[in-house]
Amino acid sequence: MVRRWYAMIAVALTFGLAVAISSASSAPPGATARCYDGTYSYSQHRQGTCSHHGGVAVWLNGGSTATKKSSGASAGTVDVGKTVLLKKRSKTSGCKLGPNPDRRCSPGAYYSKLTKAVICSSSFHTGSIRNVPQSEKYAVETEYGMAEKLYGRTLEIDHIISLELGGSNDIANLYPERASPAPGYHVKDKLENKLHSLVCSGQMTLSSARVGIASNWQKLYRTVYGTAPA
């Protein structure tokens, strides 16, 4: 009986290991965990991973197709450093949905190593640091009292401090922004591109651009363009 019990445990452990290896080898590039509902998470940290998908079934690590990243790890091929919040988050639910982020939930954040020299380099591309999995977008929607779903072009889970300015993928730097009524995320995109040019040409400091767009991007738009966003 004892031998049979040990044999059953050995089989279970072997099966679990096989599942983990299989999951890691078949996971999409960049995935850090497989959720119980079969979806994959790309979360940079363990807290809240797969929270809306039944929890974590398997943590992925090691191989070239799936890597477990710790705080301060690189996103893509760029060493981004650590996430720096402009202000501590005081709320994670009941956030107010509006043209601007609810600062209590979404104060804005940036990566410590994405300096002016880095973001203004000809080799820098936002695609190398963009990493907002759908699970994190759903988490943002939940915090703002919205239904977890794909809203198409009517709404975007937007970076408060844009990636062009070294913004972080952390949830503190994300908020739901509608396309309309105006001004919507399309207008903000125009400002983000302009701010990157101003910073890289030395006409504006990176710090002031980050603080300005996080505090009130419509006000900063009027300062930059001399007219109200529309």
C-alpha cells in the first residue's frame, strides 16, 4: 500500500512537470504565466496576474519563448529600469471615468532608465517597450467600473505618460480614454508626438513634459499649440 502511494505521488509530480514544460515550450513569446482558463499573461510582476482568468496555472520561465521578469527588468530589448510613480496610488476601485485620469487611481508613471538620451536615440522604438497584456487592460476597466470587454476604436486603455516620453506599462500609468466626445485619445496622440519632438530638440525638459501631460494634458495642449484641443 505504501509503495503504491509513493508511486501515485511520483506519477502526479511527473505529470505536473510535463505540463509545465509543455506550457513553457508552447507559450507565445513574452508570456510569463498560463492562466487556468487557458489564456496567457504577460504581466511584469506576479501581483494580480491572471486575477480575472481563474488564477495562475503555470508560471513560465527559462526558455526563449517565455521568461519570468522581476521588478526593474527590461521590457523587450531595452533596459527600462524601475517604474517611478509621480504619486502614490490611493485607490484601486471606484475610479472616476472622465476625459482625464482619476489621479487617485492613475497618477502616471515612467521608467527610471528611459532618459532623454535613450528616448531620443535613433535606435529607440516604442514597440520595444510596449507590454500591456489584455489582462492588465481588463484590470484597468474594472478599476474604473467598466465591463471587461473589447471596446474597439471607441475607447483605448491609454498610457498617461506616453511611451515616447518613457512612460511605464504599470497600471498606475494607464486609464480608459474615449475617442469621443472631443477631445479624445486621437488628439492626445498628436500631443504626445509633439512633446517627444520638443524634448529631443531641447525646447522642453523631459520632466516638465511628463508632469504636464500627467497633470492636465488639455492644458498642456493649449500651451504647446496655442489653441484648445478639438
